[in-house]
Amino acid sequence: MKDRLAKAFALYSSDGALFTFWKGRVALYCFLKSLHLKPGDEVILPGLTCVVVPNAIIYAGLVPIYVDVNVDSFNMDPSKIEEKITNRTRVIVIQNTFGLSSDVEKIVALSKRYALITIDDCTHGYGGTYNIKPNGSLADAAFYSSQWNKPFSTVIGGYLVVNNLQLIESVKKEYLKYKLPTVSDNIKLFSLFHIKRWLINQWTYWPLLTLYRWLSQYDFILGSSQKDELLDVKKPNNYEKKMSFFQQTKAIKEIGKLSERLKLRRKNAKIITSWLIKNQKIHVKESYHCNHSWLKYPILVKNRRLFFEEAAKKKVPLGDWFISPIHPVQRYYHRWFFDLGSCQNSVQLSNHLVNLPTDTKNIEMVIKFLEKMKGNLL
């Protein structure tokens, strides 16, 4: 089964060694642990990210060092990386945000000058490309996710592709320590997969999303994040897990459907961009489009609370990445070594970001909603 998955996965990633995990964050953690770094060594990452990324870094005994993002790409500003490099820096985490890869070659070139290791966070970007090359293929390694709102879904799931041949054996040794999910885990995944498939639609999206997040926050259900991951930096129990047979089976089938989904996302993104340009609103610059796979379409709004309230009334399935610089944490930032004053672009963007759906077959509904909310758009 794993050989079949590796073959399917390589269609959209690279021909590096593939390792599969319970979640994408575990793939990052496994890679960092395999490097045998010293406690306190530093890992550079974007200042606009998901909390599970710095969590994995901290769980590995390392220190996250944040670099502010470019306001146009929502990705790490390469001009600001070098000033954050110290004699303790060992790794740079590149990030694909909303499906956009940008400045990867610059960051990889800089890392080589300082003999640093790179890993590309492609949890938003599986199936996309950077300058024609598959996302994640230029770094030493890359990790991906198939959590329920990612490019393809197995409810939860993670993948590590190691491109640097010199690092594969050490990753294998670390990977062997990880356990397989239990029978109970597989049953829960099976149930959630079919709930998502058959029950989530335009009419149920908002109430089920609210219920799902509440249940996962209190560990009543297999959610994207456990309660401990959002409140503190203590590694959850049974964190080091491999991918289940159920996840592998579903991944092979879901990857086979990806081409058509990517076409739909690109088509819808083009329509949204045209509307935003026509109405003189902030939009993703067309120079970025060739490297964008459009998992979500990011827009900036004046009053996000009002925007979400109206979207719920109109049954528009919005996303809320990133409501904070280390989403979704909104307090106790020091626990994650984050200083609000050090990443001003990231903080400012997180106050206004909203994500439009690009996988919808009813893009007219989205445009109609934008027309209604035009005065709230930046």
C-alpha cells in the first residue's frame, strides 16, 4: 500500500523518499528530531503561520525565530532573513501560504551560503508548482498535509518528502520509533471521513464547523489540533504516530481527483481576481499567479466579525486563516517565543485576513456576497 501511495504522491511532489504520518506537524517534528540538533538551536520560520509549526519546533527542543512576511505574498520576506541568522541557526522553514510558493530559490540559496538545512512547509500547496518545479522539491525536505481543508483530504494526515539523499537514513531511524494508529483511531477516522463527505455542504458548513472546533478543542473528537496544542507548548501524548492504513487508502483515491480540483480552483481564483481588480480592492498580484495553486483566496476586510456574521447568514463557506500571527493562538505569545513587535506585517495582516473558497462550484454566490460586502473590503 505504501509503495502505491509513494507512486501516486510523486505525481505532484518529487521523487524523494516519502514518509507518512498521522498529521503533517508530526512529519516536521520527525525531520527535526532526525537532525540530532542541540537543545536551544534555532529554526527560522515565517511570522504568519499555524501554531502547530512552532509547536513541533519547541517539542524537538529547538527555538523558533520568526521572520516577518511580505504583505503581497503572505510568505516570509527573504530580505529580512539574514538579520535573524545567528551561530545557533540550523534550519529554515519555508512556507507555501494559501497555495502560493514565493522566493523559494532565494531562500534556498541563502541557506546554502550559511550551511543551513531547509524544509518547505507545503501543507497548503500539494499539487502546485514553483517556477514549473513541484512544490517542495527545491528544499532539503518538505512536509505536506491532508487534513480536511487541505488540497486533498484524508481527514488528517501528514507526509514528509526528503530530497537531500544524505538525510534519508537518519530520518528512517527516527521514523522507526513511531507507532501505528490504533483500531480505535481508524474507526474514528472512517467515521469523520464519511461525515465530511455526506453531511458538510453549503447549508450545514457553519454549524458543523462550529461544533467540530468545539469538540476538537476539548479532545472529544479527532480534530486538527488538540486542546494542549493551543494552550501550551507541552507535547501531547501519542504524538509520534505513523499514517494508518485507512489514511493511505483514501490518499491514493483523493490524489487521483486532484487535477480537476486544481483546475476548478484556478478558474475560480481568476474570477475573484477580476472582480477585485474591477472594484479596486486588494488582490493577489498577477505576477504571483503562475506559482499559485489557490487552496484559498486571501482577502483583507475592515471588520472581520461582521464579515463572518454575514457570510454565515448567506451560507458562504469562508475560512479564517490566519486570525493571529501564530493561528489560532491569540494570547500568551511568549510561550511560543513570539514578539508581537518583531513581525508587524504579520500582525497587521492577521487582523484583517479572510479566506474565500476556491473549490466551490457556485462561484456566483461568492461574487454576489462580495458585491454585498464591497464596503467592508480593503
